[in-house]
Amino acid sequence: MSDRSLQGAVMSALALDPHIRVDSIAVEARDGDVVLRGTVGGLRERADAMRVALHVEGVQRVQDGLKIRVMTERARADADTEAVVLDALISDDVVQSADVDVEARDGSVTLCGIVALECQRQRAGRLARQVGTVDRVDDRLEVLVTVSADDVAERITDAIGADAQVGIDQVDVRVDDNDVTLSGWVTSPEHRAAALAAASHTPGVTRVHDEIVLRARAHRSADARGAHGGRLSRVSRRLR
């Protein structure tokens, strides 16, 4: 059974139990392990939810991620909003929702926790804003890995070697969140491939756009060959 199918099976089983208010619960399933998230009205409801989930065919283990709250009318509305946002994050292929917490209050949603990449933080915010009962999103997510244009430029210089240091090859690095664009020129297909590989293997980079031009190697005078400049003088970097 796929993770998505198991998630649906657990939600269906919870919905059949009259003691469980399934609208305020979200289910995450991975390789037979199930996490129940969201809000319940008391210890009895939490125990019932854990029991029901554990007896669903295909479930190997159930982790309790449920919060307990006194369910006034407003609290129920907030809990339902939290569950819908959580379900959107769990169902998304980009966001890693396990370390993301959702709090809702009167249409305002706060996202807390940690994501690996900047693109995941932005994606989580967009998904939360698409929920009909959400008026405002307060994004407090922390990003573990941010892309540094200097880091990308240094790796390209190391990959290309002396030609990048003395200006025979000149590569411009532009960073937009986790996307990197390489432009400028190199003098061989091998250097182009090396630059692209170096950029794509930089921690945090999710996509590399190739705008590098291939140029014939020009003859350089002895004076020009002697003027090396700084280590990264011909691999420029820019953060957009």
C-alpha cells in the first residue's frame, strides 16, 4: 500500500469512530509508520484515535503528535484550520512537514519549525495561504541550508582551475533562493560541464540554469598571463 493510500485508510477509519472528531486531525504516513497530528478534545479522544489508527491494515507503528485543547466553538474552528493546513503540507512533495508546526487563531496561521531549503519555506507559506479559512500567514520557519553565491563561485573556481583564476574563463554566479544561474563564458565543453557540476553539488542548490557561452581560447600576452589577480577575480558572484 502506498503512503497516500495508507493515509486515506487511516483517515477513513478515524471518521467511522463516533468518539473522534476527524476534522481536526491530519495523518502522515511513511512506510507503514503513521503520525497523528492536529488537535483533540481530551485524553480519551487521543487514546481512541491512536487505537483506531493502529488497527488499520498496513500500519506498523503510530506516533502521537496530537495536541489537547478544550474545544469551544472558536477552538474547533481554529483546530479545523490547523488540520487543513497540516494536510496540505503533508500531501505536498516539496515541503518536508515533519518539523513544521501550525497554529491557527481567528483566521491567522503561524508556521513554526525548521525546513531544509528556502524553497520549502516559501512553498509552505503559499500552501497555507491557499486554505479558504486562512486570512493571514505569519511565517516563522527557519531554513537549515541557504545558498551562498561565494560558496558556489569558490567551488566553480576549484573545478575549472587556473583558467578561472587568470580570467581565461569568466563565470558569473547569480543566486535566487535555491536556484543558481551561471552565465559568462568558458573556453571548453569540459570547463562548462565542470562549472555546472560544481554548482549543482553545492549544498542547498535545487536547480542550476545554464547561460554559459562557449568561446574559443584567445592568445594572451606574457604580461597578461602574469597578472593573476585574486583567487576569485574571474568568477563573480551575485545574490539577487
